[in-house]
Amino acid sequence: MKKSIVISFLMSFALWNSPSFAQKALTLDDAIRIALDNNPSIKINQSQIKEADAKKIQAYSNFLPQAEVLSKYFYTNNTSGLFPLEGSSVPVMNNGTPTGEDIIMHAKAPFPILDRDVLTMDMNLIYTLYAGGKRKNALESTNALKEAYLNDLRETEGNLSLNVKTIFYNVLFLDELLKVYEETLNQILEHLNMAEKSYQEGVRSEFDVLMFKTKSTDFNSQLIELKSKKEIALFALKALLNFSETDSITCIGSIKTTINYSFLSSEQLSDSIDIGNNKMQSLKAMKKVLAYKEKVDKAENLPTLFTFGNYHIYHGLDTPPFDQAWRQGYAIGVGIKINLFDGNLSKGKVQETRAGIEKISGYEESFKVQFKNKYLTSVQHIQSLEAQRESVMDNIKVADKAYEIAMVGYKNNVITTIELNDTQLNITKVKIQLLNVEKDILVEQANLQYLLGVIY
């Protein structure tokens, strides 16, 4: 019996200390860092950067010599070959003077051969000397493409960071809200005890007791609802961090914040968004990609100058005695290639690329206007929230003082249960208002950071 108890205890201890039950306490920076390391969207962008690197390798290969080996063994018919004709007597000459001797010479003439096996092998080396700028612009386009993908990565990081901040701030807000509700519930329970004692002494009516019991039940249900909302927020945060559902996390931090007034300056706002916003930078880089592609398309009809070398081996296998030996040779030289007419294919490519550049320019202007409006809206909202915060903090002082006075009046039977409860709920109300203001300020500042390309 004792042995089974010990085993059960050890198993429970092992399960509690396993990763599934481990409690992870995270600051906001921790959460952002983990999201950037683990989120699948980031890995997709990183794969795009690898694609750009691979495209650069392909583009750079056009600057290097191209070598190939081509070997063929084939059967053919109706090819011509040289065969000896009937011999003729030819006098032997010595310094232009006949010696009196004759030799038989056999001239050769082509005759058709209906069956023939042939083996060939060619080794070719080609190096492009001039291609009208196609190679250079193609290489530059891959550099611009990588720049665009890097900005896409930073845009994804910024958007992911904004989502993490928003959820993280909501979790902190719900934590503080739960504290306010629990504090209010404790006060209601305290009032309930006071009302029950006064009822037993005949000072208060049963209505007071029922009133506080009803309020405590209401606040208990609201606490359950808030805890459920917090669990939903934590589940969303774990999804962004790529954690499993069984992982347990705690958010560390405070919802109270100071305003970063450097974000509120509207001077040179367009330039700040133009330079800082990652979406804008990505569009600019993609426009550069298309600009280089347009140059490549325009160079399609320009002459291409190249140099080449060739080494070849040939053997006609079944036509003895003339092809019994291997025949080999080499060739070197330069060449030029000019595309005379391609059915307006290159012209259409240039027009398509130009239209793409104009489309990106339109997106660029549209996003610039949208981001500027969002920036100014967030700035105005923060300034409004700051004024609200000052007002709410004054209201909290007034509400606390009113509650103190009401409590004294209730204990001395000067005011009713409803009046005491109203002053208590007023404190809760203004505290919730303050928490909402603090949370909204944090979210708006996170929006400003995203618009300016700030991750942390």
C-alpha cells in the first residue's frame, strides 16, 4: 500500500514538472521574441529570402562560361560517302619534266549509302562578351527582390508584434479588471456580513441582506465571465507564440504606462512613414525589381556578342575502309546573335512590366495616405485618452471620498443600502474606466510603432 502511494506521488510529480504543465512567465519582450522565432508566417518569409538568394546565383551564372558535352550515337540512311572511281594512268613528273614512268590514281566521288551508324561527341564552351545589359540588370533585380523580401519579413514581424502586444495588453487589462471585481466582491461580502448582523439586531431590514446577496451573485458570474475571456486571450496568445494548448503561460507587466511623446510629433510625418514603414519599403523595392526587369525586356532585341570553342570527335562505324579511324578537330571563334523579329513579344513584355510599375506606384500612394490617416487618428486618440485619464483619476479620488462618507452614514443608519451600494459601484465604474483608458493608450502606441516600423 505504501509502495503504491509513493509511486503515485512520483508519477504526479513527474507530470507536474513535464513541459505540458510547466508554467511559463513571459514579459512582453519575451512574448514578441518567441513569436518571431516560432511563428510559421516568419518562416515563410525567411524561405522567400532563400529563394531570392537562389535567384541571384542563377542570374550570376550568366557571367560565367557555359560548357557542355553532347554525344550522339545514331542510325541514318541515304547519306553520301566518297568512294574510289576507276583508276587512270598519270605520268610521274620531275621538276615539270616527265620521267617516263606512270602511276595509277583513283579519284573519289560521292555515292549514296543507305545504311550507316554514326558516333559523334562535341565539347562546347561559350562565353558571352556583351548582352545589352541583360545580365547586369537581371542580377540587380535579384538584389532588389531580396530587399523586398527582407522588408516583407520585417512587415510580417511588425504585424505579428502588433498582434502580440494587443493580446498581451488585453491579458494584463483582464488581470487588473479581475482584481477590481474581486476587490468589489470582497467589499460586497463585507457589506453582506454587516447587513446580516444589523438584521439580526433588528436595525436593518431583510431587504438589505437580499440586496447584497444578489449583488454578490452578480459579481461572481461576472468574475467567471472575465476569467473565461482571459483564457480565450491566452489561447490566442499561445497560437501566436506557436505554443501547444497544454502550455500554461502567465503575462508579466503593468498596464500603467507613460506616453511616448516622440511618437506624437506630426512634423515630417510623410517622410517618417515613407522611411520607417516596412510595407512602404517593400513596395519601393518591388518597384525597383520591375524597373530592372523592364531594362532586361528592352535589351531582348539588342545584339549579343559571344566567343566559343568546340572540340569534336566523329566516327562512321560501318563504312570501311574510309572511316575506320576516329576523326577529331576543334574550332574557336566569336559570334553575334541579333533578334530580328519576335512577333512583338519583347515589346509586350516591356508594356506589361511598365503597367506593373504603375500599379505598384498606385499602391504606394494609397498606402501612404492610409498610414498617414491612421497615424494622425492614433495621435488624436492618445491625446484624447490622456485627457480622459486625468479626468478619471480625479473622479477616483472623489468616488473614494464619497464611499468613505457613505460607509459612515450607513453604519449610523443615515443612508440606505442602495445609496451605499451606489457609491461602491461608482468606484468600480471609474476604476474600470481608468483601466480601459490605460489599455487603449498602450494599444494606440503599439499602432504608432507598427506604422513607423518599430518591432519592440
